[in-house]
Amino acid sequence: MKSEERKNQEQPSEVQEIKLSGQVSAEQIAMWKNMYRDVYEVIATDKVCYLKRPDRKTLKAVDAIGETDGDKANEILLANCWLGGDEEIKTNDIYFLEVVPVLERLVDYGRAEIKKL
């Protein structure tokens, strides 16, 4: 065996990026960012989805339903913030329940400051 061939065999090959089910292109993410400013990637085991921040209409619906049915409120929030990804995240309880804890981060808009002049 030639020394160059041996060298190539001994060196590890480049690590390949793992493709998650529902993953989209960088171009698609750039388009969404252009439209919605903030885009979030949420990974649930081997699946991925992309979400935007909720609008006031969605927050109003989530608040109204959330008082009586928290699960339905989470479904509404996920559905209205959904940009793309593996649809099974919305339909399979295992994936859905993995995503629920991070949904509240979508509604953290920070705090404005006010100052008397």
C-alpha cells in the first residue's frame, strides 16, 4: 500500500451534517427572516420546525383559551407561529410535548422603557 493511500485511510473523513426531518435550506430561512425578522429553529429529537413570533391576534386567542385549556392554547400558538418543518411535530404527542416547553420563549418580547421628561 502506498504511503499516500495509507495516510488518506488513517485520517478521519469530514463529519457530515446530520439532516433532520423537516430541515429547510439557508435560503428559505433568510426569506423568512426578511418577512418576519425573528425565526426560531426548534429541534424535537430527530425532527425540526421553524417558528416566528406570535402576533397580537394569536396572543389574544392563546390568552382566552389558555385559562380553560392549556393544551389547546399551545396548539393554537404552535399552529399560528409555524413557518415550516416536519408536520409530525404538530400531530404526534411525543414531538409536540417536546416542543411545548420552549413555546413560551416566543412570547418574550422584552420590556420597553419609559422616562418622564
